[in-house]
Amino acid sequence: MCDTFVVLGAASKDGKTIFGKNSDRPYEEVQNIVYIPKKIHEEDTVSCTYIEIPQVKETIGVLLCQPHWMWGAEMGTNDLGVVIGNEAVWTEEPIRNKGLLGMDLLRLGLERGKTAREAMNVIIDLLEKHGQGGNCAYNDQMTYHNSFLIADKNEAWVFETADKWWVAEHVIEGIRNISNELSIRKKFDLIREGTIEHAIEKGYCKDEDQFNFANSFAQGGVSDTISPFSREGRCQILLNDKRGKLNVEQAMEVLRDHEGGICMHGGFRSTASQVTKIFDDDSTINWLTGTPEPCMGMFKPIFLPNPRLPDNLESTLIPEREKLWWAHVSSIQKGSEKDLQNLKTAFRQAEINNIEKSDKLKFSSMSREKLNEMTLNIFKWEFEKYKELLN
């Protein structure tokens, strides 16, 4: 269960691309922030979550929000300004017992794609060759197909799948969001050869005129209109209300919205959140929580390319208060209502200050060391706030 959006061109306040996603995963799952530098590979293959596939000679550096147990990732950005988020979707096509997870495809697209279109082409090629499949949960049984939102500074692609069948929509301006339902209907820009014929053969639609990718392939079909009470509809309303003036802070507030369940609590919860701003030179500021429930967390800036991350970001299911994830979780469990309100207030003010500071930065004249120092200091400040509450 996730919500992903992109804001392009005149829809954002300063014309820069803004991407956002809440990764909604099982409550007990931990999700880490990791950075994997660019690399020249000598190996012929790479081991993904369940299968091995051929490796490429060189991979691009990637910043990932990664469930602790899998090779792939829920969302991320590469050093060249490409960002991807995926969504679980359920279709009439059978689920394969083994294949590439949608999260594996996401990471592979980031590691191998220099632009949004190139990343999508990577995913298309691997999907058609290896298929998607396998269990998508750590302690439970959960299987699904995937849709993706892939963006760079110039454009975005919505790429939706049903097993190896796929369709894509090109987005060059405005706002586009996806949730856990196929969303491309009759209007699309690319489609796998044979998809319409397959849908007719399976009885998903009568003929080419009736073909509607979402309604044909989605389990149980989809409505022709998006309910304003759904997460997808609520996200669309919030984004459109601010069209033309959307900025990073407002994108964060969309991910914190409770009215439509975008900020999710319960057996499934918003396990990690990301807001990314892409600049004209392909550099990015990636505001990540690295903790569950964005309404109680804090977005911290990570600058690409070549970031430096704190040492306490990679956690397992074993609670360790010296890790950011568990410090956050322990604070939420231990803190009184007043403690948590004070924490939330401090985090929001710090976010505003950090956004204002980042807006004034001159990236071209700033050293990578200075940018990384800012990242480390902000993470350290947040962690100290948790320690104060826990001690």
C-alpha cells in the first residue's frame, strides 16, 4: 500500500520537478536508507532477491529506501537525477513463484538508467526477459504485480504491468499520482506488442475498441472515476489544490495527510517517506525520513551525487536504540502525549529552517564536503532529540 506522485514544470512553485512517496509496508518491517556508489563490475551476474541475472559493466550510484530483507528498494534516486517509486497492483494475470520483485526492477532501473526513459527501458527489458514474481513480504505471504512512477528533471513515465504485459503513459507537465490500482485506461503512449490481443483472448475485453488497460487487467476491474475518498483521489485533490505553487514543504504535508489515509497507521503503515527535488544540472535534494509514520518523523536532506550518510541508518528486526529507526520507534512508544507533541513541533520547525537553508544554497560553488556535513549534522540533531526523550 503506497502513494506516489510527481509535480512537473509550471505545477511546482519554481518549475523544478518534485517527487514524493510514502512506502506503506507491514508494521513489523524495517526500512533502511542506503547509498550504493557507482561501480565497475567484474562479475558476470548479480544476485537479486530471488534470482540471478546478467550484470552490466558499470552501475550508477543510487540512494535507496530499502526493506531490510530484500535486494531491491521501495523508492530511490540515482546520481544522475532519476527517481523511481513503485506500487503494488493486483491483476487477473497469474503471479509467478519466482522472478524479479518490483522492488528489484526499481533498483535495477536506477542503477542502469541515465534518464527516466532509459530507466523505464531497462525495466521493460528485464521484465520481459525474467518476469516478475516471488513473495514480497518478510514474515508473511504477499504477492503482487507492480506499477512505477519514473521521473527526471524533464519528464515522467507511469509504467504499469500485469505479469509481463505492460503499458506506459508519458507525462511532461502538471501533476500525476498513483496508488495501489492500475490507473492507465484508454490513453497511453506505449504498450507491449500483443497486449490488446492477449486481453481479448483471455476475455478481459471484447475487442480493441473496448480495451482499457486498467479495467481489462485489474482484478475485479476499476471504476471510470477516482473516488475522492480513496488515497489516490485524496492525493490528487491535495496536489491540485496547490497546483502552480507546490514546493517541498507542501509535498511533505501531502504525505502526512490522515483524512484519506495517505499517512497510514495500523497493520500496514507508512514505513518510510521521500520527497525529492531535481535541479537543472541533475543534482537532487532527497528529503527522507528513514523512520515510520511521517506525521511523527522528520525529513532530512541528502544531497546527490556522492552523499555521506550517518553510520546508524541500517537496522534489522533486533531493537537497537543506537540505530535511528529504533530510536524513533522507542520514542513513539515511550513518550507521553506532551513529549510527542513537543517532538513534532521541534521537527517541523527544524524542517522549515532546513528547507529555507537548502533553498539558499549555491550548489555549484559549495563543496561536497560542506553539503554532506549539513546532512550529518541534521541527522545527528534528530537523533539527539530521541536520546533526550529516552533518557
